[in-house]
Amino acid sequence: MTHRIASIPGDGIGVDVTIETRRVLDAAADKYGFSLEWTEFDWSCERYAKTGAMMPEDGVEQLSGFDGILLGAVGFPGVADHVSLWGLLIPLRRAFQQYVNLRPVRLLPGTSSVLAGRKADELEMVIVRENSEGEYSEIGGRHNAGRPDEFVLQESVFTRVGVERIIRYAFELARTRSQHVTSATKSNGLIHSMPYWDEIFAEVAGQYPDVRAEQCHVDALAARMVQAPDRLDVVVASNLFGDILSDLAAAITGGLGMAPSGNINPSGEFPSMFEAVHGSAPDIAGQGIANPVAQILAAAMLLEHLGETVAAQAIRASVDEVLTAGETLTPDLGGTATTTALGTAVAASLR
């Protein structure tokens, strides 16, 4: 079987880690009897500097026929973050109805947590983040610019369809795991959006009597993630809360360099997109020291989404094997290996 994959390496170390990730994916394809047909796109801040656009006007149409998208990190000095984000990542998420941002985190072998005394089985959870609406809305504006009464408005959008489907996704996922869902809320401070979220969470929870459901204010939930991470498994959250909590979860399980994510269109009507959680780190780009693990694990999520579950599991096992051996680690993991050496080691383990 052939899978058509669009590769958008992006900026900075996104380019470096995507090269190694493709090496690993090609090794998996060779071993497990499927083919990957790659098409690379140069959509990036470098392109923006040259053309004034992160991607061409027909970018969505160009990607629509692919089975999946592998995205590198995006962002570079000289291009404002909101320009790069709203010029590429967010338009693709919304055009392809990738309303689930799935961020699994776990303490990988050979790595340590910043939380003293915590074992791997206590540091494994998944954040289910709403990915298409919520606090990340374009509605609003800046008014009376330059005057003493200048002000800005930033509106949030919570629809019944959007809230219900992400919460339902979390409950369905929990049925395959520990049957426990925690909802991030802030209904004591946000008078309209979060009480609405809580109401729908309670409605959906009533349809899953086999799944333990609880809600927790996001500040208290952040504290629990640090103090008692073993009490969490599936966490469902709005766009902003999920973004923040998933970065915190990654930080306590080895760092952003180890955390993958998927922008999922559950229906399969449109391609889903997979990426590392970390940024483009322009200060170390091109030096050959970036850690490719997060992007490799994101690629495993891509294969799993495409139905290549055995190959996906094999990639995760190979990453674990290399990290456990401890002989080929990049500087952020305490080693001296290059990006290429670590990617090559994972591919070799896979073979």
C-alpha cells in the first residue's frame, strides 16, 4: 500500500529533525511492506520573507489530496509569531477540520523527570485539546489606537458542536485506556464560556457511565500535574488551556524535545497533520545538535493514524531501545551525539 505524505519541514530545527524523521519512516516502510510517496513544500518564514506569504493562496487545495502531513517547527526571527502561526498552521488546522489536538506524553526510557522520585508509570497521560475554536478566535480588534482610551477586544467562541465533539473524543479515548477523564475548566472566573463547557461535559459524561469523569479548575489542574501526575490520564481542555497544560505535561516528562502531537480529523475526510510540540529553536538550527525524538514520535502517530499500527509501535520501541542504551544521545539528553546520529540509530534499531 502507498501512502502519499506531504512534508513541510518549516524553519530552524524543523528542517533538521524532519530529515531524520523521514529516514526512520522510510526504514519502517521498507520493513513492514508499505510505501511512502513524499512531496516536500518549502512553506516557511523564509518563504514569507521572500513572498509575503507563509504558503501560496491555494495551499489548502494543494494539500487536500494527501493521506497525511508531516509538519516541522515554524517560526524565525524577523517574522512575528502570530504571522507565522496564522499564516500556516492555524489555517491548515481549520480548513481540514483537525479539531482534535492530541498530545500524548510519557517519561521515556533513559530520561529523567524534573519531578524528583517519580517513576515512568506515574508520568504518562494524554492531553485532548480542542483545536479549532475556543480562545483562539480571530474575532476582535484594536480600537482608538494611539489614544489614551485605546483598547483591544479578543473574543472566544464555544459552539455546542465544537465542545461536544472534543469531549466525546476524550471519553472514547478513555475507554481504551484507564477509563478516567479530567476536564479543565475555569468556571469560577469565566462567566459564560466555561460554565457552558462544564454543562456539556456533564451531559456527555452521563452517556459514559463506565468512565470516571471529573472536572478541575485549570490552575488547580496545573498544580496536580506537578504534585500528583499519577492521578491523571486523559485530560480534555479548550484550545488555550490545552495548549498550556500540554506544554507543562511535556516539561515534567522529559521536555518539549520529547513530545509529539497530532492535529486529527477523526472522520478521515481531510488529511491529519503531525508535528513535534517544540519550536524552531533558531539559535541551534543547522548545528546538528537538535533532538529528533519528538518529530520521530509524531511520525509514529502519523503511521498509526494511517492504519500502520505495527510499524508505529515498532518506531516507539526503537526510540525506547536507543534511549535506554544511552550511547547515542543529543546534548539536551546529556550526550554528545548529533541529530543525524540519533536518527540513524533509531532507523538501525528499527531494521
